[in-house]
Amino acid sequence: MWALRAPNGLTRGKRLKPDARATLKARRMLGTSVPCRRRSDSISSLPALKCLHAVVLKEGLAHRLPLATKLLSLAVSLSPAVDYARKLFDAAPRRDSFMWNTLLRAYADLGPCEEVPVLYRQMHRDGLSPDRFTFPFVVRSCAVVSALREGKQAHCNAIKHGFGSNAFLQSALVTMYAQNGVISDSALVFGEMTFRNIVSWTSMIAGYVQNSVFGRALGVFRWMLDSGTQPNEVTLVSVLPALRGSECLTSGMSIHGFVIKLGFDSHLSLANALIAVYGRCGGTSVARYLFDGMPARNSVSWSTMIAMYERSSEGSNAIKLFRRMLTEKVAPSSVTLVSVISACAASGDLETGKWVHGFARNRGLDADVRVGNALLDMYGKCGSVDAARDVFEKLAWKGVVSWSAMIRAYAAHGQVEAALQLFARMRDEGVRPNSFTYTSVLAACSHSGLVEEGMKHLESMREYGLTPTLEHCACLVDLLGRAGRLVDAYEFVKRMPSEPDVGVWGALLGACRIHGDVNLAESIWQELFRLGCSSVTLYVLMANIYAEAGRWEDAARVRDMMRGMELRKDPACSSVNADRRSHGDRRRPLTIDESVTHVADKTDMSRCTVVNDVS
């Protein structure tokens, strides 16, 4: 057929170079009577494939569609990128559906996924109809790049071509709609499925979790078990994040037992997910037991345990575990550092925070915007505003989180003018403020009594499509109250579009104490009582308002109510960090009666007009 043989002396007495050996192999394959497809099956490396491609071109066989198709398939499987396969595809004189699907799959698997919708449109322009293999690749890529419009178009096209009930396509559609936030469409597609495999169930569960619809995620998981479908490792990893809060601890333990029963307890990803679940549900000791019992740990394991301690307000344990992580030569990631820095911020451990900052700088991790924002927040909460500003100015990219954290640092430490100037600069640079930004701005105005400025900023929220929340309203009420405009504050509360909560009424009650307005305080107290308020702080505040007005019987009545509800006021607690250790003054919580008795023992009650809050 193609009797191409190597020269007689080519292989005799000489060691061939790798490229020469590959070329000879290609020539021998093409020189035998074995069909092209079987010959190309023996290609196992990219250099050999390129040699075969060269021989195909030299012999003028590139126009043969089966051979071009096989070359493309081999290029996709042997190359770490799509570039070489794309060149083969573009050079092919004719292309069938198989070639289009092969390239679509390559982009969907190897990326960039943005090329898939473009290639799909080009396929249509070339007059080729997609088949049942085409649509899952297109929809899956649209999910990755959040191309909802293109994904919907592919969905409509699939229905038009009669592939709307394809199980693989429907699973991809569930994921695509969920990742674009249209969870209702995901549920619609899932409900229409006549056959659901484990991929379908897992996609729906993961979709609900990604959109924070945790109750429905657990409901689909139970539905799956009732249908007789056994979960795999991916399903269990997907459903575990739906368990949050102490009320889910029992469910977490049940799924943990299920993991052991299925023999998945040795899987690292599941062990990490279980540690996270116990941390979120208040089972700190169980999480640590699991962590210590792991035969092998990766960086995610350490990061999960450290983050669990940080979220549980056990900052010292988070820092200790981080030091142990370094001792065991495990390289921390940016995620690990964010948790450690947040733990330093919560515990006020500035010295350790500075050490972690230096660690991050030495390893180039401070360039990560998440680490930078965490450092900025830590310095602000620890009172080192200048260091926070230095971190802020050095950030390569400043998002709304960065701006908000710096404004909050200025506001918290009384640098109101700097906070407002930074907010103005933020808006001038085209960064859209969010709800948290406005909370810090309003708090800054409140500290300095800038009533008109605060009201102006509250109104400006609507320019960015933001609706004032109850927290923003509480800030404005506090601002008006501190300025002595109690009537205006009360009228503002009454005009609020949503019903004010305990925080809003509590802010106004605090203003009544500052200005001694007992009558308004009593009106507010009635509203709080109607809302079923059980905040010990507000009960103490009302008792103090009565005491300051000399109305001792009313103050005693509030204290009796506290005693009946078994409310206790936690005493103040101070801590000092020295020599990398936290030294604190922790006392037993006092009841309100014990607090008043303690004051009475040291004071002539006939001359006293104040019952001090023991904090």
C-alpha cells in the first residue's frame, strides 16, 4: 500500500535518537497493512503523535476524515493543553460531529471554558447539527464561566433537537442553573427527570447548598435515600455543608455513622468535611478527636481545624495549632493565614498578628487580597490604625471589603474625618459601597454627632440600589439620640417601612438614658416588652433609667422581672497578652440582685441616684 521503509543502514549498529525512533515507528505503522485506526492506537506520547502527524502530512493523507479524527482524539488525550488539538482541528479540510464534540470536550475539561460557547456558535454557523454528546459539554462550560444566557440558549436548542430529557444533559443543567443563582430552574429541571442517577442527586444537593437553601438540600438527601440510591463520597461531601448550628449536631453524627458504615471514613476529603461540620455545630471536642485520629492530614485538614477554632472564638487554640502546623513542616495556604489572622483580631493579640504578617510577607502570601484584607481588619481591631492604613495603601487591588475595613477602623477609633474622607475617595474611584460600608460611615457620624451628614449618607444608599437595613436604622437612631433629638428619632422609628427590632428600640432606649427622658423610655419599654425582649442588657438599662430618676420601686420591679426570667449579667473581663500568653480576669456572672447588693454595701442609698451597670 504505502511501502515506505527505512534505509538499510538506518538502524544497524547505531542508537537512534528519540525523535528518529518515533519517526521510524510512524513510518512503519503507515507502511504496514494494518488499518489506520489500529496503527494510531499504538501512539502513547506527544512526540510520537507529532511524528505520525508529520508522516501523514508528507504522504498527503491529511484529507482522510477517519485519520484526522483519530489524530485529534490523540492530541486531546496526550497534550496537557488544547493548543495542538485546536491547530489540528482548524487545519482539517472537513469536520464531522465527532471532531466538534472532541474539541468541545477538550475545552470543557482542560479549559479555557470560555471557548466552548464560541465554538458551539461556530458549529451552528457551519451548518452542523449538535447531537446528544454536544449539549452536556456546552452546558457544563456555561456553568463554569457563569454564562447563563448561553446556557439557556443551549437548553432551548437541546429541547428543539429532542435531547431535553437526556440524563447527562439534565444533570449539567441542574448544576448550571444553580451556579448562576437560578435555583428554582434547577429544581424544575430536576423535577422533570424521569431517571435520576447519583450524579443528578448530587448536583441538586450541591446546588441547594451553594445557594444557601440548606433545608431543601437535606430534604433532597433524604429523598435520595428513600428512593434507594446510595450516596457516594462526593454526595456526602456536598451535603455536609448544609448542617449548621447546634440543632444539626445530631444529623451530623448520623451522617458520620453513615460514612463509617459505607467505609468512607478513611477518605481525606470526607474527614475534612466532617471536622468542619462538627465545628459549625458546636462539637469542637469531637472535631479535634477526628483531627488527631487522622492517619494523614493535608493543608486543608489543618486549615479546617484552625478555622473551626477561630469561628468558635477559641483564638488561642487556633494560634497554637498554627504553630504546631509549622513545626510539622506543613505549608500553610492563604486560607490558613486568613483564619489565624482573624483569630488574632478577635483576641486582640497584636504581637502574634505582627508575627503572622511577617511570615506571610516572607512567603509572598501577603499579596493575596484575602490575606491583605484580614491583616487590615486585624490591625484596625487591635488599635494599630497606622499599620492598617499601611496595609491598605499597599494592596495591589482594593475591593469594597478593603475600603469598608479601613473606614471601619477609622470610625472605631474616633478618626471620623479620615473615615469620611476615605469614603468620598472610594466613591470617586468608582468603587460601589455595600451595606457594611454604610454601617461604618453611619457609626462614624454617630460618634461625632454629625446628624445632617449621617442622614445624607443614609439617603445616598438608594443611589447604589441599597435599601437601609435595621442595622442602618439603628445607627441613625443612635445618631439622633446622641444629638438630643429624641422626638425626631422616635418619629423616624415610627416611619420605618419595616417593623423595628430590639436593636432599633434599644438604641433609642440608650439615648433616653443619656438625656433622662423617662416618659419616652417607658413607651419604648412597652414596645420591647411586646416584642418579647429577653436581652439582659436592656433590662439593666431600664432599671438604671428608673434608678437615675429616683423611682426605686420601678427599678425593683424590673429587677424582679429579671429574677423571674433567670437573667444574668455577665461581668466585664479584661485580658492582656504577654509572652505569647493571654492573661485574663474571669469572674462568675453576677445576678442583678448581687450587683445592687454589692453597690449598697459601699454606698449610702439615701443619697444614691444611680445603679451602675457592672461592666
